[in-house]
Amino acid sequence: MIRKFRTHDESARDLRSETDVEKLIPRIRSLWSFSSRLTPNLMIPRGIRKFRTIEEAQLERDHWTQNRVDVLRRRSRIAR
């Protein structure tokens, strides 16, 4: 959401309060839970990888992405 303010005071009054932050944490947890139910057990690469070129890095990313798509397609066929 984009909001416009005419003065700095208007924008300061609109800042989130501590209670908003306290409400945000459970919402984030709920979103994480929901997303993990949508795509459970996908192999997400962990750690740091070094590549000699940006092209090598992109190839690995493409490979990882394609693997995720393949897993989701297989699950979709099984669920039908």
C-alpha cells in the first residue's frame, strides 16, 4: 500500500506501533506454515556456493528450479 503525506508529522503519526509488530509475528508464522503445506519437502539448497562465472551460477539455479517444477508436476499427477 502506498500512502502520501504532506508533512513529516503526518508520516510520523502513521508509523506502526509496537502492537502492530506483535500481531505481525503470528501472521508471518502462519504464512510460513501455509507455504510449507503447499510445497512440502522440496529440496532447497542450503549453504553458500562459489561459482567462477555468473553463467555457472545461473545454470545451477536453472537446474534447481527445474527439479522443483518436476517434483510439483509429479505430485500434481498423483493427486488427480
